[in-house]
Amino acid sequence: MQKLNLPTYHFKLKNSENKTLIFDNLRKKYLVLTPEEWVRQHFVRFLVDDKDYPTSLIAIEKQLTINNRTKRTDILVFNNMGHHDIVVECKAPSVKITQDTFDQIARYNLKLKANFLIVTNGLEHYYCRMDFDNETYIFLKEIPDYKSAL
């Protein structure tokens, strides 16, 4: 898999039926290793290992309904009170991040009302803090670590 613009982590990999699988520590199971999954697994590890977010506050592929359609967030981080705090949209490294990507995560956040949005393809990362009063988001240099977000 492609080297990403994130720290290097060690993952448990195995082969099955001519497919490479990666072990997801949060869901406690092996998943097919797609380029998007590679980014998702790295970003979860970045949040846990480098930003100190507890795994107990992170959900992967959390289902939500928007306009009677089922959608899934790639990564959803909750705060200590159980409210949505961070929504992360992951794309494969080959996928260019466009306004459509931001529109997608913004639609999700109309329902979720999270404080922070992150869009990443593993190579480029965009961090935003919501400004609900002005119905916009403010770009940040990085996402706060868990302790400073409290």
C-alpha cells in the first residue's frame, strides 16, 4: 500500500482468498484492505496514538439516515458527554479532495452537529472547526488533541 502523509504504524495483515486483510482494532475483525480502508486505519491510529483520543469514543462507519437514505460516516468521534465531536471523511489516496467532498461531510454534519470536520485522502488533510452561528467552517492547521479539546 501507498505511503501516506501520516505517521507510520504497524498493522496486522493477512491474506485470504487472494485478498489482503487488515485487522481493525476497534471493530475487532479483519477487513479487506482497500486504499480507503488503508487511510481510515491510519487516521484512526493517528487520533488514538498521536492525538490521545480514547478508542471508546470512536465509531467507525457509523450509520445515519439523511433524507430517508442510509449513509455511513467513516470515523465519528464523540466527546465525554456522548455528543458528536469530530466527523472524518476518508478517501483513497488517488481521490482528489474537492468541494463535493466538503459538501458530503457538511450534509452529514447538518444532522450530526459535530464541532470539527476532517477530510483526508491520507496525503492531504483538511481540518475545520464549525461556526454554527455563521453556518460555515473555519480551516485549522491541525485538529486539537483530546486533552485540549476538553
